[in-house]
Amino acid sequence: MANTVQARKRARQADKQRTHNVSLRSTLRTAIKKVRKAIGLGDKAAAQAVFKDSQSVIDSIADKKIIHKNAAARHKSRLAAAIKAI
């Protein structure tokens, strides 16, 4: 446990930030799963519509440095390729 007031405050802040980051990461995973589900159904138009919405979620989470920008680009690229392959 932290001994100083400053260290205790930083521990509280770190826990609060970690909780927020977990929530954002969950939102990212949900957005990706929605696209994968639409791809699985085989409806290209619906998959493209869901993908368009998910792109902004992926980009915003990458901007907040929850995931690396290259990881975000990789996710988007793979989803786009899967939609194109339908």
C-alpha cells in the first residue's frame, strides 16, 4: 500500500483510469463482434453498414491510446477484407 498522500491519490486515480480503459476496450470488442456477426450472416450491405459505424469506434479508441493505432488499422483492414470476400 502507498505510504504518502500523493501515492495514495495516484493509486486511486490509476484505479479509476483502469476502470475507464476497461470499459472502452469492451466497447471496442463489442463493435468488432457486431461486424463479425454481420459478416457471418452473409449480408454484405448490412455488414458494410455496421462496419462503417464500427470504424469510428475503433478510431476513437485508438486516438485515446487504449490500443495502438497500427492495431486499430489492422482490425479495420481485416474486417474490410472479410466484408469484401462475402
